[in-house]
Amino acid sequence: MRGKIDCFLPCDDLSTSKELLQELERSKTVQHVNLLVTAEMAAENCTQTIVDNVTSTKSMLDIARQAEAEYVLLSLKPTKMQLGYYALERMLRVAHDSDAAMVYSDHYTIADGKTEGIWYDSSGNFIGDNKTVLVAADDAATANLGSPWRMPTADEIKELLDKCTWTRTTQDGVNGYQVDGPNGNAIFLPAAGNRKDSGLEYDGSQGYYWSSSLYGTSYTYIACAIFMNSIEYYRGSNSRYYGCPVRPVRP
């Protein structure tokens, strides 16, 4: 991974941004730093762009014209900011491995000696959001088809595996499994493979189908899924950055 980052940072006070600018200057992942300002400042080792509003169309076009690196880091507020441990490197890795058009980070705020944020308690301890099942706003089926469509839970996947008959078959030249339920209804699950980075792998031979459930609270980067190949099928898991098919369900 050799990608570089051009950084675009709003700044209304150099003293507030001094430590961050020094950190970015030392970083091997940063190609260039550009300050988004309302008036010229006496800043070294970075360029400046005059903007009226960081999120205006004109500002976005100016940033796009000036960006030369493979990736762009854009901050939207001029408040003092301190990067987390290897934050840029980790974001660069996620962007590279997932081939995402955009990645973002969560943050926490330190004010009056107290640390607060949705992922941290008042003492600064990481607590997460305690969610183990996707809510509607994060559910791919709901987002694409609307309510009441949603992704199946891990328990519903287990029911599909335990109470239905699975038969390896080919339909219209596509390998997969026909799943027959006790009520006489049936569905066909193609061996669609999965996406990794920008490529498709294992299509026609195996497949994963996402559930909306995490694989336990200790492994928040892994979700439950149906796994199947030409020999077997079972409830497994996969890292959440993989692109896997979704079989929506509804009441």
C-alpha cells in the first residue's frame, strides 16, 4: 500500500492547529497540507486556499482541483484536533482494502477535563454503541427496498438451516442451493461469491449471505452469515469489510 493523502484543514487560528500541522508534516502518509482560511496567514510548509464556507460548492471544486494525491483528508471544523494512534495509516488501509469512495472516523471530545463521545464514557473508556443487530438506518435491505424489508437475524438464519431442506442444484446455469421450507415455499440462493477490494471471488462455487447480527460482542468487526459451497452449508461468519449478498426478509 503506497497511497498518499492530501490534507485540507479549516483554520482560523494557527496556534490551535500548530501541533496537528507538525504531526502531519512528520507523517510519511501525507503528501501535502492545505489550510482552508478566510484570510492569508503566516503558515509554513503548507499552502492556503481562501474559502467563504468549507462545505460550499465552490470550496469543494477548489479542493478537487488542488488535490494531487490518491486520497484526500477533509476536516470540516477549525477546532483543535489530535489524531489517534496511527489514525491516518488505519484509515488509508481501510480505504485501500475496501475500495471505498469515502471513509470517516468517529471521534470524542475533551472539554473541561472530561472526555465525551458516543463511543466513550465520561472517563474516556471505549464502550461502543452496544448494538448487536443492525438498526433500520444501517440495514442494506431496508435502505434499498424500504420497510418492512430487512436483513435476517442470526436466529432466523439458524431457523432456515435447521428447519429447511437444502439441495445443491443449478438454475438457469447458476450454481447454488434450493431451500425448501416446511410450509412448501422455496427459495434459491446462488453461489454468488463475495467482493474483496474491487474484485469478485468464488462466484459459482461458494457464497456468504449476510445477517444483521454481530458474531458476539467481542468481535464487532465480524458478522454472522450463511456459508455454502458444493459440499456443505452452515451458519458462519465473515469480516464486515467483505461485500456479500443479502437475502431480504419481511413479515
